[in-house]
Amino acid sequence: MARVVIISPRDADPPLETTSFRIRMSIYGVISVGSFLERKGHDVRIFCELSGSRVDWKDVGRADYVCFSFLSFSALRAYRMADRVRSEFGKPVIMGGSHPSVMPEDALEHADYVVRNEGEETISRLIGALETGRDPRSEPGISYTGEDGRPVHNPDRNFSADLSVPLNMDLVPDFRSKGFLWSLRDAVSNGMPRVAMPVVQATRGCPENCRFCVVRYQLGSRYRMRPMDVILSDIDNCLKLFKSPYFLFVDNDLSVDPKFSCELFRNILSRHGRSLRPYVFCRIGVHRHEEFLRILEQFDHSTVGLGVESIHDATLQDMNKGQSAEEIDTSLEQLRKYRISVNGLFIFGSEYDTPDYIRSTVDYCIERKFFSVGLFAIYDFPTRGSVLGQPQMIPDHHFIHRDWRFFNLNFAVNFPRLMRPSQLQQGIIDGYKRFTDHSPGSMVNFLPTRSTVKRYLEYLRHVEAPFYDKNDCRIDEKLEGRTIGDLARFVPISVPRSALYVETARFMAGNLFRGVTWKLLRGILLPAKAPDKETGVPWAESK
């Protein structure tokens, strides 16, 4: 069988996002694909820079196939690394993951094959064909360069991955709790101490059809559950490796099948007790599932990442979110009854948003005492419609550039209708400050992107000027006719390393006297407790 190396790069210069500066966390799909290939008999090694791995290029040189899986903000780094693999080692390069799935033609400039969307079955069959001499070009779900030099995109593969394969965390040896010296070196290199966060998946797919989201295209619209014993085994293994009560469920919405979720979390309580601190994503309809919420509140600290997205009905309709501002109010009122923290997630920059709307949304979050907020800039990908036949929320001529490093929810990448991109960008950064200044029960945000945003704002003010009138409204006729060829590939921004250390100092000083900081720190430093051995019953039943 083949020797396969999977690389998941992280581009951190300049700082482009916040999560990987605070948390060492692998992309779930990278480990899932690696585990699936190993189950098929291949020799697999994963280097995930997001979780602290450093690529061993000698190991890469010994591989038969080198695969890259990455998010958009790391695309340019992935392309540089892939070019090195092809020129220095002459190895076949296969790309997959979120960014190559939506921009396969871009990725094919640096790869032999692109695996689109759910990757386990497709990459296994692709490598199997290459190993046995079969023509892989008939495989569904792949893109490649044809004999005439033009990209070929085979039809999508049905979503049929075997979800019963357990994760083999040993494929990513650096993704676990590490000793003091390793952590110290990582903190110096990263500019901020990080904790390792285990990732778990219980379900896959999303039945919703939100216009801003690509999940239904990449993971399917059918909601599929993994076997209960496999999920619990994955959690058991993670807790042994990480020795931390925190863990993240990467599922898009764990409230779709409340009966399944209730059974899952009862089992987790039974095996591991109350001391765990899960984070789960849900839509606002979770408030209807009282039993699920009662189980979640029995943990030491449960957080729900709530997909609110907007409190403006016009924007919600434009997003095809399937919820109203009134329903959001009802949901939040019900959720306040439970001992559960709510991380409100919002997206700005649609055709109906204004600077005043961003500020009023932040005030809304303050009034309703959100535990924390995620304030994001909407983004999409040019040519997704023309190449893949997927409807875009942002038309090609409304994009500012195509420097993928900034396509990650933290930066404005489109020209909104009722405000300039610079106003959108400034509104988000000001919104974070306003929220923490008026929310003593929340933490001051760590924003390593702060200095990057400052320089990016200068760029935005320069490029947006011709396309807006004196009332800050977009002049559509000036944007008509622009194509992807008119979009700059690279935005020249550099940030001194010292800015990151200044942000770290600001974050630590700002949180020193906030009680929530010490509660969260206690969860990091104290290991998870065992279940109640005296009663021998789940915490959910003994409460």
C-alpha cells in the first residue's frame, strides 16, 4: 500500500485569524481522512500546523503521495509548499478540504488532483486507482487538468463516507497536551500561550439552505449520525490525550435530532461526569428542545455557538436563514432559563446592512447578556457559480480582491450596498471593544488580527473610493463588468512581530480582574473528574 503524507498548513504572518493563536486544534476532516486511509491499509502521517506540528520534509520526500487540506486563509502557504513538493521531490500532489472544494481551478495550478467536498471515499478511490494503474479520471468528486490543459471537474460524489471509522489521533502526534518546555517554546513562537482543544464529530451534513454557507455542498444536506459507540470512543481517547475538560463538537447543528443528541450527552455524563465543558453549534430553534438543554446545563460549563447571523428581518430573508427577529428574541428569552453560556454568532456586510446596524446589533447582545460574540464579515468565492454551479451570495463583480488569506470571516472582501468595506471592517473591530467594555461577565477578546486590520483598512479606503458616493452607497454601474481577472491576487500587508506581543499583553491585562477568566483557566488547569462512583449512575439522573 502507499505511503501518504497529509499536510494542513497554517499561515500566521501576518495574523489573519484568531482561533489558532489561542487554541491548538486540528481540522477534523484531516484526521478523519487520514484515519480512513489507514483503515484501507495505507501508511499515513499527518502534519497539522494548526495543532502545532512542524513539517518533516524528509518524511515528505519519502511519501508516495502528498496531500494538502486547508482553509482559505492558508491557501497561499499551501500553494508554496505544494510547489516545493512537486519541484523538489516530484511527488503527486492531491489537494482537498474547504478551499480547494470551492476554488478547484485555483488549486489545480499547484496540484495534480483536487478532491472536492467530503473526501474520505474519494481520496481512497483516487489513490487506489493510481496504485493499481487504473485511470482515475472517471472518479466522481475529483478535478484535474485535461490533456488540452483545461480543468476538468467530474460530477460530485454522493455523500457516502463510512462514518463508523474511529479517529486515530496517533496520526497527529503533536495534537495533544504537551509538557511545559514544549508549551513554552510554542508560546514564544506563536506569540501567545495556547491550549490543545480536542475536536469531535457526532453528525455530518445540514438540512438547511443558508445562502452564505457551503456546508450543504461540501458535507451534504442529509443529516447523518455516526455510531454512538464510535463517538464515545473518540471522546474517551481525546480525554486521555488532552487531559482537559474542554472539547469542541464540529457538527453544524446538534439540535437537528434532539433525541439522538440527548442520548449522546447522557452517555457522556455517565462516562465522564459533570466536569466536562463542551462547545456545540446550534440554530436558534434549540430552545424548543428542553430535555437537551437540561442535560447540557448539568456539565460544569456548556457553551452553545448560536447561529443568530442577524437581527434584521430583511437580512435574514436575504440569507435564506429561515428565522425571524421575533423568533430570535423568543429563543434567547428561553435560553436564559438554563445554566448555559451563549456565544452569539453574527454576519455583517449583506445588501441591507449599515454601520448603524452593526452598532445596534452589538447593543442588542449587551442588553441580552451574551457570554461572548463572534462578529464576522460575510464572504463567498468568485466563480463558484460559473465553475461548480453553486449559487453565490456575492456576485463576482462585487469582490474587492482574490487574496485568499483574507477570506476567513475576519476581513471585508466585498463591496456592500449601503456602507463602504472600510466601514464594515471598522464596525466589527469597534463592535468587539464595545461589547467587552459593557459586558463584565465576558472576557476581553484576543484579537491578533488587530494590527493586520489597521493596515488592511488603509488598503480598503484606497480601493473603495471610486465605487461609493458621498452618502457611502455603492455605485453599481462602476462595478459592472468586473471579472475575476480584475481582482488583485495579493494584498501587500506586513505587520511587525512586536504588534502580536502588544496584543497579548493587552489581552492578559484586560482579563486580569475578570472573574470569568479565572473560571475558564480553572477548567484548563484542572483535569476532568471521573463519574460519580458512589451512585454508579449518570450525573443526569443523579442530579
